[in-house]
Amino acid sequence: MLEDGEEVAVKMLHFMPNISDQQFENEFEILKHLKHANIVRLVGFCDEAKEELVEYNGKLIVCQRIHRALCLEYMPNGSLGKLLHGW
């Protein structure tokens, strides 16, 4: 829920090695400008990287873990999949 009380749906985006940062930014720019009655509105975006210590081959190394999420307009009627597939 946003500070103004608006409910949002949060879609966590997992790392995919075949998608570059530039490709992702291009996709985000497209979503940011889409406006249609049948498409949920993009409300916001989170992109942060945190350094973490992880064990790799018996050694501790510092890695950067990237956290990304899209905040979308909340639709209260459940998953569209239910409507499309008759669940």
C-alpha cells in the first residue's frame, strides 16, 4: 500500500542472465508509457543492489545481489489466468 492509501500489486523480478540491464531499462520505459483501459498501470519501480558475503568453493566472497520489482495497479478480482483458462 502506498502512502496515499492506494493498493498496488508488486511483481518481484528475478535475475535472468540473458537479459541485460539495457534491455530491461528499455522494457521499463515502454511499460511506463503504456496507457490502455485493458492494461494495468505501472505505478512504480524498485531497483537496488546490495553487497553480500556468500560462500563459493569454500571461500567467502563479496557479491552484489540485485533486487528489482515492478509496482502495478492493483486489480481486486484475482488472477487473469482464472478468467482466461476457466479455473
